Amino acid sequence: MATMRIELRAADRAEARRIVHAYGDGGRHRPSDDAVLAEVERHGRTAAGLPECVGMTNGQPVYLKSDVEVYPEV
């Protein structure tokens, strides 16, 4: 499977930290999952599973980085 990286802008650094910690503790953040999956579909791909948050950027504005496995193009 191919992996696609999606970066979504966070409202602020505190929110981004809360989301990253939720994933780090084995949980999920449903609004972030939904936004990442919508972005994957916007790029014309189909997700093969749930996104995994891999971190956040250090700049301003803050972006959350997520990886999603996608089905290969036919």
C-alpha cells in the first residue's frame, strides 16, 4: 500500500499538542481523522485505513502531520 502524508492547519499550538498527545496515548481525535480522510478524498484517493498522527510542525501557523495508507491507483 502507498502512504500519503496530509498536513492540516491547527487552530493553535495548544490544540495541536492535545491532539498529538491523544494519538500518542493510543486514542483518536475524531474531528482530525474526518478532516484527514476528507483531504485524502479531495486528492482523488481512497483511504485504506484510519490516519495516524505523526507530529506537528514547529512554525507558525502550526500544522498537524498525518499519514494514511491509500489504495494504489489502478
